[in-house]
Amino acid sequence: MKTDPYRVAPGQKVKLSNWATDDAGGLDKAAAKFRMEELSAALAGWQEKLYAEGRQSLLVILQARDAGGKDGVVKKVIGAFNPNGVHIANFKVPSAEEQAHDFLWRIHAQAPRQGMIGVFNRSHYEDVLVPRVYDLISSQEAGRRLDHIRNFEALLTENGTRVLKFYLHISKEEQKQRLQARLDEPSKQWKFNPGDLKDRSHWDAFSEAYEAVLATSTAGAPWYVIPADRKWFRDLLIAQILVNTLAEMKPENPPLTYDPNTIVL
């Protein structure tokens, strides 16, 4: 499956209205299920080598509108990994302590150490998106923050961390259906936040903010715009990109410090 069409090239200007939310890559759900099983096995195998090698790390950044599917990706895709080798961080409204530092202070502490896969379920980009939409910072400050983020991600990549950034691109109609489903199902009502409706009323403003964020795509820390209306294709595409990336990283088991032929049990 080709993944390049979903990758934002460095310097590319993105207009989200030109990117499909319901693409299926020419596949059907049945074929995708079989392929997903293969990819999950490959992910587990590559992660074991990454953990054993202990020299590289991978950071997966998930950004989306409300109900875009971040938790679903964590469950269906990241769930293929051994939990011992994964660290998941979820960045919400900064605490008083976090606000007393620069906006990247709380982020850097959660970056994955060598051998680990880190997942940011929402990320440092929240500190640009929300303040920009609600006029809490100026456009100049938003631009400066994006520059700091580029430099921060470059620092990570230069120190052996591969960075993958996924924007889960959901349509306004699909979001409405998912939010309604949360209201209709008692077991899921806890997931509904009335504040989501406030963000939904600023749909166009968030689109513009995301388009600016996607401009931070670089060769070392690329953005992918993932069609997210079809959950099964969303998961399949992200899994394929992760497998491709880990294969490029080529983690290997470390050399043995003993001769197994001399061991007597």
C-alpha cells in the first residue's frame, strides 16, 4: 500500500479541504483486516528488536479534532506493541507548574528514551492550535512557537529519535455522527464533553490552525494527513507507515557478550 500520497512534503502548503477524509486506498474492509493482522505481527517483531538494541527510539504524535480517533489508534495500532516498550503521554490543559515554564518544558520530559516507542495522544501542537483559535496568543507568537517546535523535533531526530506526526482528518459530518453516538450510548456518555461543541463551532478556524501546523512537516519529522472517516483504513494506513519506518530504522539485536555454545544448564 502506497503511503507517500498522505505525506506532507517539506514546504508544502496544505489546504485541508483538498484532502479526502473517506479515502479507502482502493481496499475493502475484509482485505484490510487480513493485512492488518500481518502488519500487527510485523510491528511486534520490529519493536522487540528496537527495545533489545536500545540505541534508537520512535515518537508517534497523534493530533485530531474531537472524536477523530486518537484513542482508537492507540488501541488498535499501538496495541500491537509490548506495553513494556511503549510510553504514552496525554497533554491536557497545562497545570500551574507547567505554565510557569516554557511551553515545551513538559513535552521534552515525555520524549521516549532509547529503545522505546513514545506516543503523544495530543501533543505540543495543542499549545499552538487552541491558543491561536481562541486568540490567547498573537499570530506572531504562534509562528515563534512553531519555529521552536521545528527546532525541538530536529534535536530529537539528531539524537536518534524518529518522529512521525499523524493528523487524523475527519469530516464535520462524521464527527457529528460520532459525537451523537456517544450521547446515545450510556456506556460512552462519559466520553462526551460539552466543550467539544465549542470547538466544533470554530471548525474553520481550527482548519486554518491545523494547516499552519502541518507546515512544520520536515524530512526528519514528517506529517501525514490520515483519512479518518473509515476507522479500519485509518488504522491500516498508520500501521503501514509505522512498519515502513521501523524497517528503515533497521534495529538489530545486540551482539552477544557470551558464547551460547559454552553454556551448560
